[in-house]
Amino acid sequence: MIVYDDQYSPEQAEKNAQRLLSKDNAIAIIGTASVPISGAVASLANKYSIPAIIGSGYEVDPKKDRFVFNSARKTDFAVARPFSYFLEKDIKRGALPMPSNPLGDTGSWLGRHLSFEFGI
């Protein structure tokens, strides 16, 4: 197994994936936990017809992403799930801690929009 640090950068992830495919002769790519990085890896997996197993909210399009497999739920589901619980328990106030990065930005945006939908 070969491991590279993507430094939470889509550009670095693409460079690492390119290196895995061209220099290291990888037969598959496993990893990535953010949508922007997953997108960069997915494009190379499709281009080189090599399987990529990702674990982020990246939405796999079966027509376009023939070599990409996702083991995680979409981000909107992951953010909406706590709100469903809050609604069930009649909780009108809550907090969703988010990381300070693009994934956190997406989660925060979804949280603000879904809070109105759920009346929280």
C-alpha cells in the first residue's frame, strides 16, 4: 500500500493520484474524504479506467463515473439526519460543529438552509 498526503488540496490530490497511476503502477485508489478531493480523484479514475473507492459526499454519476465507488452518504443526507432527530424530539435549537475547510463550508451552508426547512 502506498500512502500520500493530499494536504486537503484538490490540486495535490490530483498530483498524488497521477503519481500513483503513472509511477507507482497502482491498480486502484482508495480514500479521499471530501467532495473537492473526491472529484479530482474521480476524474483521473475515469480517465485511466482504474477503480477509485471514495468516502465523501461526492455524488457518483453512474453514466460518467464508471470507475468510481462511494462508501459514504451524500453530504445533504449527513447534515439533514441530525435535524430529523431534532424535529422528532421537538428540539428547536441545536449546533452542528463543522471543520474550517471546504467541507465545513458546504455543511454550514446546508445546515443554514435545512434549518429553515425543519423549523429549527
